Amino acid sequence: MAQMELNEQNIAEVVRQVLSGMQAQEQKAAVLSDSYDSVSYHGRRFLGVYPTMEEAIDHARSAYQVIREMTVEQREKIIAVIRKLTYDEAEIMAAIGVEETGMGRADHKLLKHRLVAEKTPGTEDLISEAETGDGGLTLTEMAPFGIIGSITPSTNPSETAICNCIGMLAAGNAVVFNPHPHAIKTTNYAVDLVNRASLAAGGPADIACTVVKPTMDTAKVMTGHPLVRMLVCTGGPGVVKAMLSSGKKAIGAGAGNPPVIVDDTADIPKAAKDIIDGCTFDNNLPCIAEKEVFAFESIEEELVYHMTKNGAYLMSPEETERLLEGGLGEKKDEKTGKTSLTINKKWVGKDARLILREIGVEAEADVRCAVCETDADHPFVQTELMMPILPVVKVEDIDEAIRLAVKAEHGNRHTAHMHSKNIDRLSRFARAVETTIFVKNAPSYAGIGFGGEGHCTFTIAGPTGEGLTSARSFTRRRRCVMSDAFRII
Ligand code: NAD
């Protein structure tokens, strides 16, 4: 090991690391002591959390009035502190996120928060346009909406809230949240963090507001309130539909069921590792994560073999059957008499070993994914499980692979993946599946900037077309015309 020279600077760095390690340990212990709720963390009262949605909106309005008078540089200063606090407190949010929702992995949630801190665009995302000609100068600028109402999911609660806040504030808005009822404490922690950052940077409190107990009723107040000019909704199909029927400008970021195609030109060991890495990230909670694989018959066995070398447990057909019985149920619609599949919520985002244990399989300590070989119509293929369970379907050729993968994606146009070195096939699948995100030869998370180029977001708006949202998504275009002047040539 290289000998480190001791000087003032690196002693300070060592001390900082030791202290932050101790602090992290203390924070971890603190979290486990369960002394946080939807309005406070260790006695520190959350900023921006109000008893009613009306009060939350009223306070957001006051903050918006201050934001309107701020310079872009001042907004950017607040965003810089939000980034810092998000980075520094990522471990706390990761821990309480897992504890409150009972889903996901703290080590991966930590990375997700750091990704938000580092790669969510700020004010640089706003670009003004100028057109000049004989008629003079016309300027188009990206203006704020005012107060945005945001509905956030349980799967990435604080990540989504902070990512939304950075983009919305960069664009000059204030925001009110109606968080998922299973992730109130975690989301409210994030709201408080954003307000602490604002105060620390000389901004107003309440740039983000929320309620003590969000419900469908508080969501209704939020969507119907005249001061809420835009709605942003990150969640499953039900809530996206509800928001899009609100009569207001809405951004809908809905469900996905991302298929993966692996053909016979792919680097199979790498494809297997990438797929398992992506599929098991935060126990498969991200909407972009690999949900089912269509593999060429000629390489399928090799692919599954390499998956097992990377933390996958290959289930027998009997075990797969048992897992199906435990993982999915049936629900009958009283009105229509039709039956549909329901997901066992207790298994969503859980460790693969825990799920396997439920069906009597005691997997090795390094197992992080349960893989099964099924046909394309299997419910594990067709349903968005959000569990580290991965069905692999054999296909004859690229035509069959694309046909089945497009069907399994259900027209969500969300995310798809492919491992191949054949450019024609890659292009064919990308064109056919029409997803917002298409990742080639990498784990799914490369699609949101983790190990891939491009910015990060946790609100991927397929249904309404904004794509990977950022500050500019939360703006309205405004035009200013100067007739016959300001053209300098
Ligand atoms: P969910 O749909 O259960 O809940 C989302 C939010 O909507 C919650 O706050 C919930 O209380 C609220 N809600 C539900 N119905 C509503 C209605 N009619 N009116 C008002 N509010 C309503 O989502 P979840 O289980 O937390 O998240 C998982 C789902 O979200 C998956 O389908 C996943 O693919 C999707 N998701 C999509 C993205 C994306 O960027 N596209 C990101 C994360 C999650």
C-alpha cells in the first residue's frame, strides 16, 4: 500500500472521514430507534408540513411570491445547498425509506439519493430562444407555472420529491406534495430538507409544502385548488389517469414493464451480469428496472448460467408455480364479473432470499434474484411485479423477440433494454417498442444517468411526452416581441 504523506490537509480529511463515519453510525442507530414521524425527526420539527392541504397551499403561495422576486443566481444557491444536504443525508433517507415502506435496499437507496444530488439539472436547463429578422426580435422564455401539485410514489419517495423540487425550483415554482400514504415520513423528511436548504441559502421557508396525513381527499383539494396551476404525478396507471382527467396541465409519469432482449451476438456473460445488476437494483422497485427477458434459444442456457454466477437462483418449474401462487392473486370486479391479477404487496421490493424462503427455498447468502424459465404468457412476464423475480423466455429469432417484448411492454412506452452487437436489430427493437428510455448493452439504471450519459430523474413522463423530466418540463413558454428593433445586423 502506498505510504500516505501526512500533512495538514490530509489529516483534516482523515478526521472528516472518521467523524462522518461516526455521524453515519449515530444516524443509523437513531433511525432504528424509530424517533421520527410525519412531522419531526429526533425532535426537529419538519418545515413545510401542515395539518391541511389548504394551509400547505397557502404557505407555498407565500414562498412563490418570494421566489418570483429572486434572481436565477439565488435559486441556484438554494439548489446547491439542496444537493449538499441530499448527499450528506442520503443515508438517513435511505434507511427511513426502507423502514417506513418495508421495501427496497438501503445501500441502493443511498446511491439513488446521491444520483439525484449530482445529476438532476438545475437552472442551466432553462434555455431562452431568440428569433430575429426584418420584423425585429422575438424572445421566448421558460417561465414558472406558479404552484405545482405533485403526487409521489412509495417506490422512490424522497428521491422523487427532491428531484422534483430541484427542477421545479430551478424553473421558479413552489411545490405542494401529496405523498404516498405508505411513505409520508420519508417524503416529509425530504420536504423539510429542501426548506432547510432554502433557509440556509437565504431563501424562504415553504418552497416545498406537504401535509401531515395525505389522503385521497387531500389529493382532491390539491388538484382542484385554483392556485395549483400544474400537476405532476409519478405513480401507477390509476393515479396518472386521475390526474390527466383533472382538467389542468398535468405531467403523468406512469407504470412500465420493461422487457429485455438478448440475442446471439451479445456478450453473454456481461449481458447476464448487467441484467441481474439492473433487475436487483433497490430490489426491482425502479419503474425502469428489467422485468422480463426474451433470450435467443441458442444462447439462453449460457445466459441463465451466467445469471446464476451473478447472484441469481434458478427455480425449478415446481418452485416457480409455488412462487406464482404466493406472488399473485386474483381479484373479481363485482360490477363486470371479470377477474384480474393482483400483486402480493408484501413481496414488493423485498429481498429475493426472503421471497424464496416463503416458498420453502433456503437460498445461498449471495442470492439476489429468483430466475425462472417460462413461456411468454406467464403472469410473471405480463405483470409489473416490482420484485427481484425475473422470468426468462426462449425465442427463436429477432422477429419473435420483438413481437413478444412489445406485447409484454403493454404499450406503456416506458423503458426497454437490449443486449446485442447487431445494429439493425437494436434499431428495429427501438423503433418497434417506442419507449421513452431504451438502454443498449448496460444495466437499466444507465438510462437515468447512473453509469450512462445524461441527466437523472425519477419522474419519467411517457404518457404525456415530457420524457425524462427536468426544470424545463415545469415551465410555460412565454413570448415577448420587440417590433422593428433590437436586431443588431
Ligand atoms: P401508486 O400508483 O400506488 O401511488 C402513487 C401515488 O398516487 C400515491 O401517492 C397514491 O396515494 C396516489 N394515488 C393513487 N390513486 C390516486 C387517485 N385516484 N387520486 C389521487 N392520488 C392517487 O404508486 P406506487 O405503488 O407508489 O408506485 C409504483 C408505480 O408507480 C409503478 O407502477 C411504477 O412503475 C410507477 N412509477 C413510475 C415512475 C415513472 O417515472 N414513470 C416512477 C416511479 C414509479
